[in-house]
Amino acid sequence: METNNLVKSIANRTAQTALFRSVYVWMTLALAITGFVALYVAKSYTLINAMAQNSMMFWILLIAEVGLVMFLSARIHRISFTTTTILFILYSVLNGVTMSVLFMVYTMSSIATTFFVTAGTFGATALYGYVTKKDLTRIGSLCIMGVIGLIIASLVNLFLQNSMMDLIISYIGVLLFVGLTAYDSQKIKQLLSGDDVEVNETTQKIALMGSLTLYLDFINLFIYLLRILGDRK
């Protein structure tokens, strides 16, 4: 009996380790895809010119991204892991296209520097969320409400064009997504932890959605840090 329990415990830990590893592998892959696509589009005069001159195209891409995330969140239990993976990769590509405009605004060196700052901040915060015994649910809920307010403030500032307000929004955005990174890291750990966790299509989809969540945290943290640290052309 004890031998069976030991074997089951080892198999369970092995499955958890594999799923946790896949979360960060998929997130890293998505970031790499986004980065390469953004750089490719930025270096293509035709593509970047089309993005710059056609604002409708840019907004259509943004709406498509939001639509993809909403579709994945709503249909994750009904679609296959393969379909989920394809849509995740498609989202990474679309996000890379829209983020290519950053290369028109900021210098390459400041983008690279901010990326490494973001990676360090994200890594430390995600690790804290993973190892801490403190329940971060309340912090996560406050950060989610804060993001809603941040979106509203950003939309208002589109019309006001207030540089001071833009800076304040950026600093608040950094704080909110640092909090969300810790919260999401803990939540993913809880979802993939248990006595009967095994690697199957359901848990793989949970891991992939966890990757998407952390990917979004990283991207948003990067953008807000770039608005603070980036050197404009």
C-alpha cells in the first residue's frame, strides 16, 4: 500500500513538473514569436508604412487580438488542445504585428534594455507568487479592478493628451501588472497542483491558458516600463 502511494506521489510530482515547465516554455515561445514578428514588420518599409498610414488596419488587428483572447477564455473547455495551441500562436503573431509600431517610436537600444528589465522584474515577481504561502487572491482582485480603471483612464487620456497623466498611468500600470504576475503565478500553481494531477488534454489546456495569462502580464509590464524608460526617436 505504501509502495503504491509512493509511486502515485512520484508520478503526480512528475506530472506537475512537466505541466509547470510547459507553462513557461509556451510563454517563452510566444514571446519569441511576437519579438521576431515585430522586428520583421518594423524592418519592412511596406508593412510598417501600411500600419502607419492606415489606422483602421491597426484597430482591426487590436480588436482581433481581444476577440481571440475572449474566444479562448470562453471556449477553452470545448475546443481541442491543438486548436487552442494554433490560436495562441496566431495571437502571438498578431500581437507582434501591432507591437512593431514600438520600433517607430523608441530606439532599438532602449527597447532591448527595457526588455531585460522587464524579464528580471517578471521573473522575480513570478517566483515570489510561486513560493509565497500568502494568499494573493485579494491582491489579484484589486489589481484586476485597477486594470479596468487603467483602461478607462487611458481612453480618456487619448483625448486629453496629457503627458503627466500618461506618466502616472504608466507607473500605476507597472505596479498593477507586477501584482497580477505574482497573483497569476500563484493561481496557475494552485490549478496544476493536486493529488491526482496527470498530463492529459485538459491539464495541457490549463497550462496553455496559464501561459497566455503570464504572456499578457509580461507584454503589458514591458509596454508600461517602455513608456517610462524608453528613449523616443
